[in-house]
Amino acid sequence: MKTNFILFFLLCFSVNTFAQEQIAVQDKYTAHNKGKFFVSWGGNRESYSKSDVNFRGKDYNFTVENMSAHDKPKGWHMDYVNPARMTIPQTNLRLGYFFSDHYSVTIGVDHMKYVMNQNQTANVTGYINLPADQAGSYYNGNYNSTPVDMSLHGAQEGGSIQGNPPAFLMYEHTDGLNYVNTEVSRHDDISKWLGLPNTDKFQVNLTEGLGAGILFPKTNTTLLGKDRHDDFHVSGYGVSAKAGINLTFFKHFYIQGELKGGYINMQDIKTTKSSDDSASQDFFFFQRIIAFGGIFRI
């Protein structure tokens, strides 16, 4: 009888201990995500595929074939945290909400920068027939995959003082190539795979997502000596996919690294002050992102 009582006591103690452990896991802040909000801010580097860029206006229509371009990194800099200068570097801002434990929806801006390589010779196809009193008429003629040096007559990244004849072309989305998008992402806690005992202190998550949005660039274009447009404009659309790893500290703070690729199509890029002038292009991009954020419930 005494032996049975001891066995019964040990069984009850074991069940109670197991139940408490289960409750402790369920009570962890990081055990569930549904209903949480999060915000992040970070920086990026980009790579771009080559692109055929068509420039058209009242007196010209030509395409720069296989244009190559690069980003414009700031490096580690105080501008990333200076409110008056935060839009100068290449940055990523996201606001999100978990509508389930594993899925979130976000809105955000990928502030990328796209700079045509001036030290390239690209083939040009089309025609230029500007009035003789315009400085850009120096380039009048028909082009049929004609090689043109993009550094011709002083053209340089960031713009140049226009001479006579003027530079042929300077072309940048440096304020910037703004991809305003929404994403739906999945999140999976892999802490237990790594033997991490307390996710409220340190948690590791994998995340993947799909996004789509509009392109809202401020394009810096100096074309055939014309004055640039120099204003923000909805120019097209983009789609993207990403994968990343999230490191969460003390329930509320995280660092997230992402690889993100996508496709951009802009058919209405403003190039000069004339409403007759515009450009179009499409290309693929690849981002490397590091962001810092916070996660909380309201």
C-alpha cells in the first residue's frame, strides 16, 4: 500500500512538473506572434542587370542598349540615424503586423540608388533631330547600334557643368530608385534546432516573403543639354521575393539580414522639364539588406 502511494505521488509530481513547463513555454512572449506590430530601419547594397533605356521626345527617339549601372553606397555613416539626412543613404523602412503566428504583412520603402556607368561605351539606335539653335543638335543624326562613349564631352556621375557641345547623357535615379511596396512574409522559429533554451532572451527566425509595389523615383537626367525634370514621379511597378534570418534579443529588439531580388518596369520616367520628354526601361535587381527593428504589442 505504501509503495502504491509513493508511485502515485511521483506520477502526480511528474505530470504537474510537465504541465508547468508546458505553460511556461506557452507564456513566453516569443511563443506567439499573432497581433504583434514591428518596425525596422536599415541599409542596403544593390546590383542591377543591364537594361535597354529608351529616350523619346518631340525631336528624338533613341535607345541606349545594354546600359550598365551601379548603386551609390554611403558606407557606415551617421546619416543613417540623423533625422535631417536619413534619406541620403540607401535605406529600407518597413512597418508590419502579424495576422497569424507565422505570417505578416508589411508596407515599406526600399530607397535604392541607380547610377548609369559613365565610363562605358554603349550602342545607340534611333534618331536625334533637334532644332539647330539647341546645343544638343550637335548629336543630330541617325543611329544604328552606333557606339557612343557615355563620358563624351565631360559627362560624369553626379552631373557636370554643361559646355558647348553639351554632354550626351547623364542618367541616375539617386534620390532615389524608390520602391514603395507591400510584402507578405512567413516566419519560422528555429531556436530549438540550435539548442537555445529561452527564446525570450534570444531567438532565431527564418523568414521568406513576396512583394509588389510602385516605383516613385526622383530621376537626375541630363539629356542632350536639356534642363532636368528633378521631381518625384510614379514611373512604374516592381515585384520582388526575399529570404532572410532574424535575430531577436530580449523579446523586443532584432537584427535582420535579407537577400532580396526582383523585377522593375518603368515606362514613364520623367527626364526633362518638357512634358513631351520621357524614358522607359526594365531590369532586375538584387539587394543585400541589414535592418534593425523592434517588435511589440499595442
